[in-house]
Amino acid sequence: MIGTVIKSTGKRYTVKTEDGEVVQCRLKGKFRIAGITSTNPIVVGDKVEAEKESELWIILKLFERKNYILRKSVNLSKQTHIIAANVDQAILMITLNSPVTTTGFIDRFLVAANAYGIEVVLLFNKVDLLDDELRIQQENLKKVYKKIGYTCFATSVINDDLSEIKKLMKGKVNIISGHSGVGKSTLINSLQPNLNINTKEVSYTHQQGQHTTTFSELHDLDFGASIIDTPGIRGFGLVELDSAEIGNYFQEFFALKSGCKFHNCIHKNEPNCAVKSALENGEIAESRHKNYLKMLVEEEENYRTNDY
């Protein structure tokens, strides 16, 4: 049997077969030690082969992935955590309050998605909760990312019409991501109310969302799209990238790279750097370059830590 993993709870996997049957699976024992460095060897979106053994199906084979989105494991710094695989588009939900999404988090997510060829849509949610100052801040952020080439929406997924977002999602496997409390589950319920996904209010004591989604799950939507709902992410550590590569995943940096004096310029201290010149002229957002430099420092520290 060949199918797609539509739900992962850690030890059990729900797989939808090519015939539309939904079956419960576990991993073959040897699969767990087959050189897998990720904390989760099988993820939602994976295409797998399985066979029935007694009452349960056993996953025997993982087919090659088209792509995946990856981050550093929170508790095990030397391991990675794959969020989802075989994704056409990522929707990153952003809120400027209740909770706050920083540009550092946004840029890390964009680098990770860009590194594995996944397009990203930025969805600014909870516009109804913004005061004048935050509304201006949101508009400025949208301008920064639209200039780079990202599609941006600003909406209240509870109150506003979502027809344009549906058009963008149609015919694609979409992953929805962001901090806990930004409205991921609420968005899915608004897109298809009969799913009845649980939601919780943001904790106003800590201004952080409360986890309602504790595992990833793929939902087929009535308008011809699929969406992978993921648990809220507090931090986003980069993995499998070195300092010489990171700048290539900042699209506006990569576009200027050929104008740098040195072919291996990392846009930090080198003379005649086209990226730094653009920064000085206001053509590149200061927040983007600042976040880039932080990623460089982190990667250099990781290299020293793991250099035996």
C-alpha cells in the first residue's frame, strides 16, 4: 500500500492511501536506527509504503521528499526537527501583539523555507486589535517584505472575507506556521468550519499563545486545497546552513551579490560590498541586515561548538 502521512503523534501515523482509505501505522523497528538524525523520521506530507501486520499497518519505506522545512530541535541542539514534507507553499501567520512576532523570527522562517525551495505567504492577522502605532508598524513591515517579493495579506481571520487567500491556496499543499496564539487553528476553522479545531485565548499574563495543536495534521479542504496544521513554534533555529550560504537566502542580498568586490563576500566587514552600500542608501531594510548578522554569529558559534 502506498499513501500519504496525514497525521503524526510521535509513535503512530495516520496514512491516507491512494484509494482514499485511512489507516493507522507504526514504524518498522529497524526504521528507527536507519541513520535518521531528525527527531521525527516520518512527518506529515511524507509519501510512504506500508503493509498490514495483524490489526496495524507497518511503514516499510519512505519515498524521496520533494522538499521539507526544517529547524533545530528545541531540546536536542545537535538534532533537527522536520516540520512537514512535500509542501507547495507555507503560510506564516504574524501578529504584532497577542502575541508579538518579531522580524527575527520572520526572517529565520523565510531563510529556512527558501533554503528548501518553499514559497512563503506572510499573513498578518488580528488587524482588528491594532492601535494606530501598531497599524503603521504593520504597514511598514508589509512594505519591506512586498518589496523583496513576498505576497502579504493583512486581515482578521475571524471577521474578514478570505476568498483571496483561498485562491492563493487552491491546488496546493499548504503548511500553516507561526507562534502559538497567532490564529492558525482559527484560520482553518474559518476556511472550513466543519473541522471544529480547538482554539484557546492568548495568555495575557505572558502575552503568549497556548498550545492547542500538539501534533501536525493534514486537512483536505472543500475548495481544492490541503493545509498542514502545525504546533506553535516559539523559536526557529537554523540548521544545515553555513555562514557562506545564509546570505543567498535573503533574496535582496542575493540579487546584489554580483556587485560585491569579493565573490565570497558575506556582507559583514568586507570593503566595496554592494549589500552594505544598499543598506546605507536605504534600499535594504535595516532589520533584515541586523537579523542576518545575528544568524551569522549563531552559525559561527555552532561551528565552533561542533568542531571537534
